[in-house]
Amino acid sequence: MIAVDLDGTLLNSRKRISAEDAEALREATARGVEIVPVTGRHFSTALPIVADLLASGPLIASNGAIIRSKTGETFQRGLLPVAVAGEVLRATREFRAYTVLTYDLQGHGQFRIETTRNGDGQAGSPPDGVAASPWVQRYAASVRFAESLEQELDGDPIEIMFAGPVALMREVAERLTKFATEAQRHRDILVRTKHCNEAEETKDAKESKEAVRFRLLRTEYPERDFAIMDVIHPDCSKGRAVEAWSRFRGIPRDEIMAIGDNYNDLDMLRFAGVPVVMGNSEEALKQEGWPVTLDCDSGGVARAVERYVLGNRE
């Protein structure tokens, strides 16, 4: 099996799959290798990009929260509990212009963005906010603007995504890490003072425990001064999804190659028997000691597939 990230890996800087990379993956498929794209993107936005490469394998989307075939069969879906989503939104109120609430839906409402207001009461958004991004224009039919994201919580979302300048997104990460730590400390105090044991937690203690249960994943592109922080279900990640699918298919770890370029790919790379990082990867990934292939604009995926799957070690 080949588990391959999209942005910065299979997709080049023009957000396309090169003919060279596609040909190498098709050759691997012809030899019985399952191709599994693994991405932080929403299923609906990723599927059109990779549908032609999917044979027996699924698409793993939303950083592992969704495992679904191209025909729509869902093998795994991990949603963020609505109570947790509400706590996260309340803890990050000042970053609202950089926040997207995402649902596992098709069409209007799968992406929800809060409308900010200028001093004169008119709708507005900072130039680096999500509402002004080309991404929103591209998927305008799927975006719903609202006065309050808290009021938009009408069920369990897939994730809460924060996107913007790197320094600002690191502030988001710091805020959420502090929030989770304080919530956990609050729970511990409740447990001690009310003499709760594992079988008899108070309602407040249970709610506090639930509030800290999320996973924070980051993706950074320093050269573009752009980063993404994704808040998802605590049991979801790219690595866990690849592991779950490999168990379902009966594929051992040493027969899995993973290719990635960013922090949210780390546990997927650590799980795979053959981890490969892109030449354009973040330095932290290169420091892991894994093989490094060419960059995403130079056929890096094709070179890795040729070397470690097709047997061409030139």
C-alpha cells in the first residue's frame, strides 16, 4: 500500500498531479499495490483531484476523520462532539476571522464562516482572514456565512479549522494547549474535592473531561507565511486512519510506504514500514532520518515509488 499526502506531496505548487507522478502510481496499481491518498482536505474537495487514481483503495480525508470510497461508502467517520466544538470556539473567540467550522455534508453549509463587522457595522474581514481567501471563492457554493459560529453548531462537525499567518496560528495552538491543560486541571480538582472514583464521576467532572478531548494538528508553509491548525476528534489522525485501513485490508506495516511533507503527516510516516519525506518537507521531518525524495515540483512521488515499490533503485 502507498499512503500519499496531497498538498506539498502529490500535488505540486500549482495544485496539480504531474503526469510523471500519476504514471508511477498507476504502474504501482497495475502491480497490485493499493493507492490511498491521505489528506487534511475535506472529502468533497479532495475526491475530484484523486478519483482517477483510486482503484480498490479509499480516500482518507480531514486528517483521518473520514475513510470513504470514491463511490461514497464510508468505512470510518470520527466527528468532533458538539460540546467540545463549542468549548473550542469559546476559547478562541478573538481568532474568529481565521476560523472555519466544517461538516460532513455536500454543498451549501459544509463550510461555515462567521461574518465579522467593521466599526460602521458593515460586513468585513481582515485581508488575511479566511473570508477573503481564494479558497472561499473556489468553494463558494459550499460556504455558509453566519453571524455566530456557536449558533451554527447544529450537530457534531468534522473539525474546526484555523487558517492564517504562521505566527497567529501558533498563538491559536498556544491558546488551545493552555485551554486543554486548564480544563484538565479543573477536572482533576473536581474529582479530588468531590471524591469521585472512576465509576462515580460528577456531572461537572464528566463535562470537563469531555471538554479537553480533541486533537490539534498543524500544517505550516513558512515560505508563504501560512499555517493551518485543525481541531479534530482525539482518536483521529492520518496515522491512525492508515493503521485502521491496513488492518481492514490485512496489509502488514512493512508493506506500507507513506509519503508526506508536513507536521500532520508525522504519525503516518512513523507507522509506515517505508516512510519517505519530500524534498520540500519541513526540516523537522527531515531530521527524523527517513529517506528524502525530490520536491513536489520535481516528481518526488514518482521517484519514491520507482525506488521503493517498482524496484528501480537508480
